[in-house]
Amino acid sequence: MTFEWTTFVFAIIAFLILYWLLSKYAFGPLFGIMEKRKEHIQEQIQSAEKNRQETEKLLAEQKRAIQEAKQQAYEIMEQARATSASQAEEIIRQAKEEAMRLKEEALKDIENEKNKAVAAVRSQVSAMSVLIASKIIEKQIDEKSQEQLIEHYLNEVGGRQ
């Protein structure tokens, strides 16, 4: 096997022509497609990162909203407890006032009934005194029997009270 320079030169020229044709028609479009694919992948990565950041932001907002809702629910419950406690105190105060009013009315009624009873006893005593006096006058009895009669009527009146 002999080495021939002419064949070697033709082989190199053929290789260079083939390389030039491949780079013009095959490598250029292939590298273009690969560059587009690279850009597309980078865009998807950036989009995914942006979506992840937005998702984290939304998650943080939702957590904050849930925390605010819990706080509001707690405040509403505390307000309801305070309101119910104040209403209970108001009901108790009103019940005490009503009890005092009823007690005062009962005491007034008792005093009125007592006064009526005393007035009735007095009128009866007066009527009995007049009756005694008229009996004394009718019978014309002595002082001793008069005292006994008065004592008898007073005991009778005293027993009625």
C-alpha cells in the first residue's frame, strides 16, 4: 500500500466539501433547532419558577386569610360571651328590682290591711263603748258592776284582735 498524495488531497477536499455542505444544510438547521429547544426549556423553567413563586404567594395569602378568619371567629366568640354575660347580669338586676318592688308592694298592702284592721277594731271599740254606756244607763247599775262590764267587753275586744 502506497501512499499517494493526490488521493489524499482529493479525500481532504471531498471531506471539506462534505463538511461545508453538512454545516450549511444539516448542522445549521440542527443547531438552530437545538438552540430553539434550549430557549424553550429555559422559558418553561422560568415559567415554572414564576408559577411556583405565585403559588407560594397565594399560599401565604391563604394562610393569612385563614389566620384572620380564625382571629375574627375568636373575637366574635369573645364578644358573644361578653354580651351574654352582660345580658345575664341585666336579667338578674331586673329580677332583683322586680323582687324588691313586689316586696315593697306587699309591705304596703300589709300596712294598709293593718291600718284597716286597727280602724275596724277602733270602730268596734267605739260601738261597744256606746253600747256599754247605753246598757249602763239602762240598767242603772253601780260602779263595781260597771267596771266588770267594761273589763268583760275589753277582754272580748282584745280576744278578737
